Amino acid sequence: MALQAPEGTKDLLPDEAKFWAHFKATAADMFGRYGYVTIETPVFEQTELFVRGIGEATDVVSKEMFTAISGENLNKLLGGGTIKGKSRLSLRPEGTAGVVRAVVQHDLVPQGAAPAKLMYAGPMFRAERPQKGRQRQFNQVGVECLGAEDPSVDAEGIIMLMRFFAAIGIPVDATRLLVNSMGCEQCRPAYRDAVKAYMDAHADELCDECKRRAEINPLRAFDCKNPDCAAVMADAPKITEHLCDDCREHYDTVKAYLGGAGLSFEEDPKLVRGLDYYTRTVFEVQVTEGMGSQNAIGGGGRYDKLAEEVGGRPTPGFGFALGYERCALALQAAGYEFPAARRCDFFVACVDDSVRAEAFSLVQACRDAGLIGEMDHQHRSLKSQFKLADKLGAVVVAVLGPDELAAGQVKVRNMRTHQESAADLAALKKLLAHFGGEPFGGEADSLEAVLGKLEAR
């Protein structure tokens, strides 16, 4: 049996890989308008980073992280030895901790400096049960803004994300935006105590995992997927009833900015997200139809204490991440089809092998001109070459034969209109040498219009 991709992973075949590239480019363009620039961090980090940054009690750290270990260190462990902390590595389950680590390590936000606005795109890894919209290797695009605590940062980030969804083609009316505040270290402890007291009073109605959460981090119980637990937690105390004055003002200002930008949103006091580092603003964007329970396509919030958790100076932060695979499912549910990855501007066909050297030269001239040029490499018949050109979506096919070559000409066919005429081979190469690289396309009415595009260059 042929080997298969590991469970919980998928291949991005050429059509989807092309869309993934478009997805990232669209994000870079949209987020760039808000001042965000790209950062690349390793796909694995010291495990301690995620333990300290995300939280040891979270499902992500306690259950879902993949350990990355060298053969040498594996042998040490199997032999009863130990390995140093810096050699305890994990594949990144999310992007924020690594970016904040990089900001702290390289001092990207010196005292008094403007905020660091950073974006990233790439694979993340979680050992979850694979299902539609949930994979063990998945792709995320995210942003992090470090160095500003003003609520305008939160609001512009949420607005920016919603603008991106619209730009990529996800209908606004097919989504809903949920917002909440998690409070701060001043008001959240009392709220945690209130939730724990409530859970203790309903312990016989909760699952064993939620009983454990009640002792470690009771707010995690709001994330429990057990229907009985969800019903119990629906009546738990609400964070919005326990916010301090500063957190309430911050939250009200964020909502005012969102409303002023014309965004519709719903307040969800049970929204806590799945990571421990959040403070104050949290939000999530969900698709309303066609996604089932895995309907969250993006979300994030504020994390003003995370930089300190990873060893840096106090540095407020805000960020979000969106899942590419979830977005792709949302687009497909809305009727989107991935565009074909393969495209061909200029195909050179050979009548026989005697002209292959000249054909090779001509197709290379096309590529040097910035066009996508192709030719047959399998010695097909002329009829089969035209079929290949059509399959590749070629706009123009140049046919070279012994007679044409002897006359210094080439037959050129417009594959849109099927018009064909002879062209001077040397003149065609000269035109290509001055072509600016703009691809053929559109609905050309005639061969002359296609060649005229070259001549206009």
C-alpha cells in the first residue's frame, strides 16, 4: 500500500496552494495598510515558552502539544537520563507566544518606542482528534501589536480582521462577531472566585474535567463542549458584572469604536477563548451556516501580561489569529471555487523533432519576457500538443515546422478565437524582448489584438 499523509494533515494541491498564497498576500496587503509588517519565527520553541505563556492548565499545553526531540536526546530519555530545559522543544500550537518571545529577545519595543506591529503566516500543530475544520497541522495568519494599551488598538485590529474577511470573499452577512472583556488582574481574581464557588455548588452536574478546572482555572469551564456542563455554565456569574472601572471603560470604548465603524457585534459574557494569557478584550468571528460546530474562523484579544510571563519588561499587547482551513471551508460553503493553478500565456508546438531546438529557444524568450511559456517535453503528436495547450489554458499557440522555420516564420493561433496567421519569427522574438511581463488574458477578439498587446510594448 502506498504511504499516505499523516492523520490530521492534508496536502495543499496546486490549486489550493495557489489560493493559500493569494490568502497570505491579501492579508499582507490589508494588514499592511494598518502598519503591520511580517515576522517569521521558528515552528518549534522551548516547551517552557508555551507552558509559561499559554498556561499549563490549558488543553493546548496539557494535551495537544507535539514534542520535538532529536534522536540523541530520545536515546538519553529511553536510557533513563535527562535532557536540559533548552532541549525540551515543542512544535508551536499557536503563533502569539513565539512572536512575543521574539519581541522580548530582540527588544523590538524599547522604552518609549512606537508599538511593534507584526504579522505572521504559517503552520501550527495540535494533537487533536482530526475532523472537518480541525487538523493536527493547520495554517494560521495572525497579527500582534506590542507596546500600546489604548482600546483603539483593539478596535482597529477587529475592524482590520473583518475588512480582511470581506476582501477574501467571505460574506459579511454570513458571519457574526462576538466580543467580551476578560477583566484584569485587579478584577478577575474576584470573578474567578465567584465562578469557582458556583461550580462547587453544581459539582455533581459537571464532568470530571470541569471539576479539575474548578481547582486550577475555573474560567476554562466555559469552553467545555459537554452539553450538560454548557447548560450549567450558562447560568454562571458573568464577567461583565465584575469588571473594575478601568476595564469597564476600556471595554465600552472598544465597543464605541466598533459601532462607529459600522460593525455589528454581539456581546457574549461566556466568551473566554482557550488560552490563559488574555486580559480585557477578547473576540471571536464565527460563520453562521455550513460549518457545524467548527464555525470559528478567527479571534483573539488583549494580553497585557504575556511579555512579562516570558521574561520581558511589562509590555501591553493585542493580537488575533485566523485559521486558513476554516476560512477555506467558509468560502466553499459560500460557493467559492479555487482558481486553477496552472496557466499558460504562450505555448510553442513542434511539427516534428527537427525544430525542437528553435522551439526551445522561442519558449525561453517568452519566459525571459515575463510570460508563462510552455512546450511539449514528451514528443507528442501535433494534435496532442494542441490538447495539452488547451488543458493548460494557453492564450496563444505558436506552431513551428520545417517549412515555417525555413521561411523564417511561425504560425500563431489565438486559442480564444481560433484565428491563425503567420508571423515573422525574428520580429516576434524582438517583440518579446521588449515585452514588459504583463500576462495575456481577457477576451481578445482577434489574433491581431493579442499580438498588438506585444507590439504596444
